[in-house]
Amino acid sequence: MPSIRRLSRSLLLSGVVLAVAGCASTQNKAPVEDRKAPRPAAAAPVAPPAASPASTMPPATDAAKVQPGAENAGKAGYYTVKPGDTLIRLALDNGQPWRDVVRWNGLENPNLIEVGQVLRVVPPNVDASAVASRGVAPAKVEARPLDGKPAAATATASAASAAAPPAAAVAAAAPPAPAARDNDDEPAWAWPASGAVLAGFDENRQKGLAITGKAGDPVLAAADGRVVYAGSGLRGYGNLVIVKHNNTYLTAYAHNQALLVKEDQVVRRGQKIAEMGASDAERVQLHFEIRRQGRPIDPAKLLPAR
């Protein structure tokens, strides 16, 4: 009977082992990939954004700027600013006081003018086309705009400048003389200095006379008039005085070492207005211009014979 008992015990033990093995195989089953489940789709590449019209066209701020007064471009009595222009130069070329040009155009800063800007260069109450049609007396005038710029004929002859530095010195005021009459087209001329003529008028290179002298020699007003500029704001002229004589004529006196008058001062023919010097020049000299309606003409044709 012991053998039967041992057989039963063996069978019982075998069953337990099989049961445990079965449980172990159930609990440690390896994971199986579910191949029926759809895989997640790969993300599509991001396309660059399409260029908008604004990115291929210049912004509105880069568009051509419409300058003040553009509607008057090309009209008589108006001037379109070009590269390199200054208010001093364009006012002088058009025979106008710079302060008048500032006022007519409502300029807040006379030092700031822009290329393409259109400026009035004749008085508002003057018919510019009628002024231009009067022309210039051919016997006395070499009609050519300064530096090749178009110069509108005007009713007022005077000077121009963006800034008016104070004069180096102010002479004792001479007894005031009546300003030249508006219709007095021919002032009584006198030589502005006693020296010899170093260089004569040349419409292409020399807009006036170069008169020799020593530093400090007197520079005299060539006719009765009113000072419309006294300063050094016009490049190439040094210390400069400009005198308006009437609606037609003005005179310019350049390269002085000292200025003895100031703006709006009335001067008489022969009055000392400056001292000769070499400011903005290679040697001591007086550069003297006569301008008729803003255009430089040969002073030798108007000054009396010596």
C-alpha cells in the first residue's frame, strides 16, 4: 500500500506544479502589438506663408513724397528746388530778399527746404508773367541765371540768405537818405573801391568784378539803398553785404574782413559799409556784383568812367 500512497502523492504534486505553471504563464504573457489598429498619420510639413501684396510692394511711406507747392511747378513766379539749392542762393538768383521768400511760402525754418519743393519767388500781388515779359535792356545786360539755374524775373531786386549772422561791427549810423524810388530804374552809380580791376565780368566764371586793395581798405555803397543782407551765410562769398537800390537793382560786396552795416539799414552812395579782406578768397579783394532783376550783369557797363 505504501506504493499506492507514493503514487497518489506524486500525482497530487504534479497537479500542483502544472497549476502553478499555468498561472505563471497567464500572468507573464508577452504583450502583442495590435497590428489591426491604424498607425497615427505623420504630421504634414508646414508650408511657408504666401507673400502678401504688402510685402512685395514698398510701403506707402516709401512712395514718392508730394512736396509742398507741387501744384505750382512750372508756373511763372515759382521755383522748384533742386539738389544743392539753399534759400540764400535761390532768393539771390531770383532777386528777392530771403525774408520775403520765407514769408510768402510760410516756411517755419528757412534752413530746411527740400528737393522738389516749389517756392513762390515773386510777391503774391505781382503778375510774374508780365514782369518776365518786360525782359532786360540788351544794351546793358548779360542775361544769364547764376550757376545755370532758371531765375524768374521779379519785381523786387534784393538779396537772400538762410541765416543772418550779426555784422562784425556796426558803423555809426549815417544821416538816413531816402530809399531809392520803386520806379527809379537807373541809380546814380559810383565805384565801390578805388583799387584796380583784377578780373572782369565773365558770365561763365566771374559774376562781377574783382577789385584789388589792401586789407582794411574801405568798401563803399555803389548807390543809395537799403541793406537786405549782412553776414556770411552764402558759400564762396565770405563776409557779404547786399544792398537793394530799387525794384530792379541790387549790389553785392563780398570777401570783406569786417561788415559795418546791418540789415534794414539805409545807406547812401559812397558810404563806407565794409572793410576789404580775404574771407573765403585766396587774396585780399572785393568781389562786386550788380544784379538786375536777380541776374548778374557787367558792372563796368554801368559804373562811371574813371
